Amino acid sequence: MRNARVEQWVNANRAGLLTRQHLLEDAEEWDRQGRDTSLLYRGTRLAVARDWAVTEGRDLLGGPLASAFLAASGELEERERQTARKRANRLRRLAVTLALLLVASVTSGAIAVQQWQAAVDGRQTATSRELATKSTLLAAAEPDASMLLAAEAFRQGRTTEARGALLSAQSQRLAGVLPGHRGSVRSLAFSPDGKLLATAAADWTVRLWDVSRRRRVAVLTGHRKAVASVAFSPDGRYVAAGGADGSVRLWNASTHRRGAVLRGKQGAVTAVAFSPDGKLLAVGGRDATIALWAPDTSKRLARLTGHGKGVENGGVLALAFGPDGRTLASGGDDRTVRLWDTREREALAVLEGHNNSVTTVAFAPSGASVASGGTDGEVKLWDVARRRLRSDVDSNPAQVRSVVFSPDSRLIAVGNDTGDTEIWTVEDGQYVTEFTGHADAVLTVAFSRDGKRIATSGVDRTVRLWSTDTAVLTLRPDAAQYRVAVSHDGRWIAAYNTHDESVDLWDLRTQRHIASLPEAGELTWGLAFSPDGRTIASVGEDSTLRLWDARSGRSLAVLDNHAGMTFDLAYAPDGRTLITGNNDGTVHLWDVCTRTRRATLDISAGTVYGIAVDAKGTSLAVANFDGTASSGTSPPNGAPPRSPATRWAPSRPPSPRAAAP
């Protein structure tokens, strides 16, 4: 045991002696080297030397040199520790500064991007609104440009103005523009199936167009001068065109190959028309004659004479076959419309009335009427059976270039020198609407066989397609329409007009005028269909409630409201109760079956201008003259009415106005 302790002491003492020996040697070398700081102890060596000095005592250091060496090493270590601490603090501050700068830079960048985006959005919004405004201004005169501007406005920014312009553009009737001709487009015709459109122009060509795709299918050539007239054969197999070179050329509509060339002695060809069975082709010329050809054999069958050449030597200017395939109508520069029997090869009638050249004629599909138009600006409808003037159409007095009937014979389209195409009713000669957009005179108009498309062309070298699917129901152009109501199933529409104080009823599916409900009363303010669509109710200034049969237009009842003017009414969902809002601040509930008043609700807030009933028929809302809206319970089965449960008022009530809403 003693030997082990001795051995342990010796080993420990040996380590201390080695530490002392190294310390003394290192101190001497440090001193010899001019006390170079690179020779001083650091880290673990300094810690070991310090521990030995503290444990064994500084007396064993062997003099002041070793003590100075240790002291200098300690001071150096402290200085290096302080330097490292300062460096760490500087790095920390630098890191914080860099982080703050990074945050500031990112924030500034984000703000700059936001400002840039805001500026871009602002410019796009301004551009969108400007384009939308231009689109609205051009809607009537240049609908195609209006559509393009509306689309670009919406692309630039989805502003309220752009959305409105785009929706308005979609409601326009222009379906497409077919450019390409290098001269005025003088004639056009739809194929029987409506898929193709043939156009003839002063550029000596006939072009075929795919109507649905708005693309050109073919260019038919061969004429050496302007082409004046074009027509499809009834079976759609052939296209015939006549021109100023005196020839009539036929092409296969499918293969576009040239067929027969018909040449007569009529000089320039002004008009061509196929008979409904396709066995005859009528050709009008400047020599004032009409040649009848058999297109299958290319033989001329007859020559009809009677027209004079006219003041301008125009000869025959227009041709149209009747649906019977036998009667032919012609218009000439001699100011007459003539009817011909193509079977007997003789004239049937000479219809006089125009004061200048008759430039266009059209047979109604029903065969009852012939329409004619001329450079005197007049459009006339002739009774074929009686062979006399039936009526004049009060169209624009500009020179008329084309007239055509709709497939159902109800409407007539008129193209004139103003660049507009007007639509009129045949039965009573009422204006319906007009298509605008051509930059110059409209030379020809055509309806597709299904009536869904109208094609127009003119001096501006363009062909325009119009959709008739967007209905414009205009019965009396000089009347203001005060109130409109639509049946719950969307089938019927009723509108009151001031022309004769009647209510007009239309079928929206067929766009036909069904009936006029006479004596609706002075200034009808309210109209409503019953939920089943069978009854129309109206109220107005004369203090009466009127009920009508919506199908026949027959008056069912006239009830005295005893409340002054009545501005609005509404049916309960079950159709058994009718509610009216009155000028004296009351609301009346009527039993539709017994035609009696069941209850009166006193609103005590002035004139009632608006009424609405909830879907269950249990609650009623009214809008009052004092700027408030009230909600209450509708009294069932004639029970006493309840006072309004809730009343709302806008932040700024409207100022009082005259009695009219």
C-alpha cells in the first residue's frame, strides 16, 4: 500500500517537474526572442501552467522571468478574449443591420411592386373604361367595331363599364362581317339549306361563304365585267350569276366547277331568278326584255317584252318568282312593276305607282303580295290576286335598293341608300327595328330560309350577317311603353303603350303579336300576370283594376279601386289574391274568384309605389312615398290586416316629387 502511494506521488511530482521545466525553458526562449507574443501560452497549455503554479506555489517558478511569462500569457489571452467578444458583438450588430436592411429592401420592393401594379391597374382600368365608352358610342353605327372594342375593354380590365359594354355587344344582332370583295357587292343569296351564301360584286367575281364559320369557301370566276345578280337553284346544286358582260354563268355549288354559259341578245344582264321547281331561269337585261331559259338544257324558251328602257336605259332591274312557280314579277327603269304568266308567256298586269325606277321586287312566300321599291324612296305592297296597290310602307325616303320578305311573310326588310336596313310589319306597316353598320348604300338584302339570319351587302364592299334571334318587339314606334310584364313561364309578355292606351300581348317563342287589350285605362302604371299565366291584371291613373284573359284579350272585369291612382299590383303565389298599392297610402287585397275586395291595409306613409309578396304568400313588402319600405303579414282568408312589422328607411330619403313614379 505504501509503495503504491509513493509511486503515485512520484508520478505526480514528475508531471509537475516537467511542467516547471517546460515553463522555464519557454520563458527563457520568449525573453531571448524579445518577448515575442507568438511564443506565449494560450488555451490548454496556459491553463495547465496556471494550475501547476497555483498548486505548487509561485516559489517554484524559478524567478521573475517565469512569472512574467505567465502573466504576459494571461494578459494576452484576456486581450484576445476581449477582441473576440468585440468581434462577435460587431458581427452580431452587422447581422442585425443586414437583416433590417434586407427587411427594408424587401418591404420597399414589395411597395414598389404594389405601386407599379396599382399604376398598371389604373392605366388598364382607365383604358378599359375609355374603350367601353367608345364601344357604347359605336354600338348603333358600327356594331362590329363596337363588339371588338367591348371585348378589348373587358380584356384590359373587368370594370363595370366594360362588363356592361360586353353584355350590350352580345345583345347586338350583328353576327359577322364577310370582307374580301374589291368592289361593291350588288347581289347575294342564301342556299336553300342556309349553309352557304353567294355574293356577286363589281370585282367580276362570285364568292361562296360558309355562313356558320364566316369563312370564304370559293371564288367563282369567269365574268369579264361586274356581276349584277346571283341566285341558287332550288335544290342548291347550282349557282347562277349574270353580269354586265351579257352572260349568265352556272357553277356547281359543291365542286365549284364551271357549268353552262348562257348568252342572249339582251345586253348587260341585270337580274336572274330561278323558278321554285328549278325548271326555269329568268334573265332580265338592259334591253328591257326578260329571257326564260331551261338551265338543264341551256336553251332559251321564251322572250318576254313589255318593259320600256326607261329614262336611264336601265331596262329590267329586278325579277322574282312567285311560290306557284308560274307567276313572275319584274321591276324596271320604266317605273312599272309587271306580273307575267311564264307558262303562257304573257303579261298578267302592269302595276303603276312609282315615280322613278323600280330597282327591286320580291314575292311574299305566301304568294299573296309583291313588294317593290325604287329610287323614288317608296316601298309599295301590291295585292297579287286583285292586281292593285295594297299599301305603302312608310320607310326612309332614301332610294330603295332592295326589299325582301321574311319566310313567314309577316315582315319586310328594306335596304336603302342610307346604309340602313329597316324591318317593317306587312300587315299594318309598322316599324319594327333596323340594322345599321354599312358605311354606304345597302344594295341587297336576303333572309335565310329559316328566318334566323339576314344578310346585307352594299357599296362599302362588305357583307354583313345579322341574327334575328334577338327579338325587338316594337308595335307602335310613336308610343311610350310605361309598363312591361312577363308571365311566370317566360312564354308571354305584355306592355302598355300610350298610343291608344292599350296593352299589347306577344308570344315570346314565336315573337308574334297575339292581341291588343283595348281601353286599358289612362296611364296604366301596373301590369301583372297571374301565376298560371291565364289572366293579366292592370291598374292605373283612373282608379280601376282590370282583369283580362291573356289568350283572347277579352276583358274579364273592371273593378273600382276607390283609392285614386294605383301604381303597382302583385298576385299572391296561389293566384287567388291580388294586391294593389294605392295613392292614398292603402293596400287593397282582392279575391280574384269573386272579384271583391277582401281587406284594406292602411300603411299611413303616403303613396304606395311598389309591392312584393314572398314565395309563401304570407309576407308583403311595400315601398312608400316617404322614402321607407315596410314589411308586414298578408292577411289570409280575409282576416283583419296587420300593421307593418318592420320599416326600413335609406340614409337619405328621396325628396318629394310629383305623383308620377
